[in-house]
Amino acid sequence: MLKKLLEKILFPTKKITQKRLEKAIRGKTILITGATYGIGEATAYLLAIAEVHLVLVARTEEKLMFLKNELEKKGCLVSIFKADLYEETQVNALNLFLQAEIKKIDIVIHNAGKSIRRSIWDSLERYHDFTRTIHLNYLAPVSITLALLPMLAESKGHLINISALSILMPPTPYWAAYHASKIAFDQWLQCVAPELKQKNITISTLYLPLVQTRMISPTKAYENAPTMQAEDVAAVIAKTIYQKNKKFFIPWWAYPLTILGIWRNSLWAWITTQYIRKR
């Protein structure tokens, strides 16, 4: 009971304006990675309207087929691609598919990710914990973004990164693999943002708290922790799409902890944008 009450206070439901959403996405092609469960699945259902082309990427082919059948009943077009984004060869195959078969992308939602909570002393023989997270959380979205930049520039597109609130906080024990990989992509996006802005490509980052998905289920410490629901995250993504100038999302209660860092980053982004423009 207490957990539910805290969730209502900490994570109030985001109401979306359906007309604004439909106007923003009608006729658009939207790529969603990690699309078969949790945030990706909830977002796919929310964005599945007539005249929208959803491109869904995930590891589970059976679930991809199921989603394609269900979502196309709502009137949208759905393309699917089975890929484990931990594997570089499969990321390359996805990029070729997007360039050769899809050819047009308006919105990219980088949602696929891997979370690991483990003591460094339990990781001495688990170097693969670090390679897996860095490949899936950093290198894969970088590769996909690079492949899609010409399309996004042509469509004046929108790239949405599903990140973690914890990377804005002080470093936390047990989370070295996860945090390092999520921070890496976050920093990469911030570094390229001024250049992309010159091509009218918008970048938004959602710094999410704990979300009730399969990703957090192995961590027993989170069993009784208040969590955001995947459907509420999907609503945040939808609002981010039609409020295109919204650069980031942070839960209301986290602002006192992060406002200085965000202000600093925003000021620096403005300065570097001016520098790129002058060049």
C-alpha cells in the first residue's frame, strides 16, 4: 500500500494530448529498439496509429511477429528486424536493412539496454559484464545513429535516448558496468548535439528512475522499491515527440539533485552550438 502511494506521488501519470500526438507522428517512420517488452512494447502500442510506420527491433522473433500482427490491426504499418544488439555483426545487418529497405527514418527511440548490479569483487572473472554493457548501451546506439544521420538530416528528425536518472547522481557502488556504458552514450550525444542541431536534428534524453520492467527483476533490492510504469514512460516519450523542443525529462523530485549539472550542460551546449555555427 505504501509503495503504491509513493508511486503516485513520485511518478504522477502523464496525460497526453492525443490530437497533438497524432498530428506529430502521422506519416512518420519511427524506429524503436528493445521493442518487444517493457518500455519499448508500451511505446509501440501508444504510437500505433494510422499512417505511421513502426520499425521494431528486438531479440525475440516470436514476440516481434505477435506485435506486428496486433499493431497492424490498429491501422499502422509495422516492419520488424530480429537482432541482438550486443553482437556487432547483427548491428551492422540492422543498419544495412534500415538503409536498403526502410530508407526513411523520422524518429529514433534508443530504448534497448542492459543493466547489471554487481560488486567489483564478484566481477573479477566476469569481464564480459563490461563488454556486454558497453556494446549494447553505447556502441550499438552509436553505430545505429551514425548509419541513420543522413536520413535524420533529410527528415529533420528526432532522436530520443532512454537513459537513467542515476547517471546524473554521484557514482554508486555495484553499478560500474551499467553506469559507465550509459554515461558514455549520454556524453557522446551531448558532444555531437551542436553539430546535429545545424542539420535540424533534435536530441532528447529521458533520465528515468526505476521502471517496472524485466530489466530490474533480477535485482532483489528493488522488489519493494517504488517504480515508474512502462505505460507512463511511453506517455513521456509521446509528449517528448510532440513537444519537440523538450531536450530532457527528469522526475520532478530529482531536480534539486541535478539542476546545477543540467544548467551547466545546457549553457555549455549553447556555447558550443554558437562555436559550430560560426565555423
